[in-house]
Amino acid sequence: MSPRCSLYHSMHHVGGARRRLASCRSQSSCFAYSARPSPIVLKTDSAVDPSEPKNFDSSSSASRSGPYSATCHPSGTTGVLGASSTSSLRFLEKLVCWSTRNGEEAPPFVICNDPLVKKELLSSGNNLASDCGIAIGKLREKRLFLEQSGACCIVMPCQFLHAWHDEISQGCSVPFLHVGDCVVKELKAANLKPVEYGSNVRVGILSTDNTLAMNCYLNKLENQGFEVLCPDKASMEHTVLPSVDAFRKGDMEGARNLLRVSLQVLLVRAVNTIILASDDLVGILPDDDPLLKKCIDPLDALVSEAIICTRTS
């Protein structure tokens, strides 16, 4: 499906992005931002067969031609491939806020967000192969769109999508950041010391789906010498998942209490820090909750790496 709408807007309007996104009625939305406004209205009419698992690269005719080209954007543009309006907006808010702390301009960005793709992947029942082919093809199409827009790097704020990062990024001509790599990089830079003498540094992973969390983080963490701990089946069934369910029903007190129990269960096992490896878990606890000091929001690491990419491109 070709993106249906594209807009330029000032960084002063990022706080209102939630209203603009909600007002866009198309199934697939694209937005462009630059601190240096351009009169160009961005459109794309090119199509990629979403069911075709092709290798897309910068030398292909689809990348070189078409109405949507890299000349539309200045250098240092971040391409945002989203499947959740909430996580995409959180990423953009952090990107603009953090990049302008020292008076610098926020990097321009292009966002392509399609929540229907996430629903298609969810319906596949965690199958990381054949059943996801059409949805992955659609994400490759949107990734190619971002490459053609002039993005110097591409990010996926929705952690769920990173279970298929390798498939979506196949043949990408620009850096396609993986949230797991970004988190591991920050953990290594923190030079953590083991909580218990004689053990490795332990990292907890809290997710609503341990299978997908493992696919995103486990191997990357273990390859760097970290010991990884996850909730057992009983904790998942009695605290983690009920916490998210309570949050969705508006029971904030119940959701927070259950999430605190989930975190404490991992902390008593001497983990140094806990990765909140699900977008559903971020935002349940209040910002001043002391337990958050022991947690990592992976989006923070993704934003930091994206800023580095845009400023070194």
C-alpha cells in the first residue's frame, strides 16, 4: 500500500503530533519534518509487491528512480518505520527534545506508520517465518520508501517489530538500527559490576512475550558476556500479563502493584538492571517511581544512537 499523506511541520508542533496523527484517517501514514521547511510536498506512487521477498538495495532501479527521491530531504534525516502510534510518537518526542538540549537543531525525520501491519504479525501467532511473509513484505516496502526519502538511518520504535529485524532490513542501503544492539552498546559503556561477587553481570528482561524478547535481546546480551534472566511461567501468568491487562482496563493502581512485584522478583535474583522489553510495560509506573532507576527503556538507547547517526552522516 502506498502511503497516503505527508506533511511538513515545525519542531514546535511536536507536542501536537498526537492530535495530527489521530486525525489522519488513512491506514498507512507518512509524515516528514525538517527544522528547515521545504515547499516540496512528498508523495510516492511506486509500489513493491509485499508478498515478494526481494533483496532491495541502493543500486536497484526502484531505489534510483521514482517520484520520491533523496533530494527531498537534507542530510542527517532519520527514517522512522512504525507499527504503533504510541511508540512512534514517544520516539519522536525524545528525538526532538534530546537533540535540542544544547541549542542545536533537531534532525529532520520522515515517518511511515502502519498499525495494521502489527495486527497482521500478531495474528500469525509468533510464527517468525512463512505466515508473516506478506506483512514483512509490506514493511520492506515502507523501509524502501524511507531509503528513497533520503534517510541516513532507519529505526523501528515498536520493539515488537525487531523480532523480524533481519528480514525487514535485508538489503537495506543505510544503517538499520536494532534496538538490541543499541541497548547492549549502552550496557557495555556503563561498565556495570556484578551485584553478587563471583558472578557475571545479570540483566533481567521483562516482556509480555518471552519468545519475541529472546529473539531481540538474548543472544546479543550473552555474546557480550551478560547473564540473562527472565520471569518464569508463573510470574508471567500471575503478575506480568495481569499488569498489562489491568493497565488497559484503566486500573492503574492494580497495574502498578503487579508490575512492581514483577520487577522485584527479578531484582531479588541479583540482576543489575531490567530491560522493559515491551511497549506495553513502559508508562505504567510513574516517572518518580524508584524502581524505574533499575530499569531500561530501550527506546532511550535507540534515540541516542539515532542522534549519533544523524550527526555523523
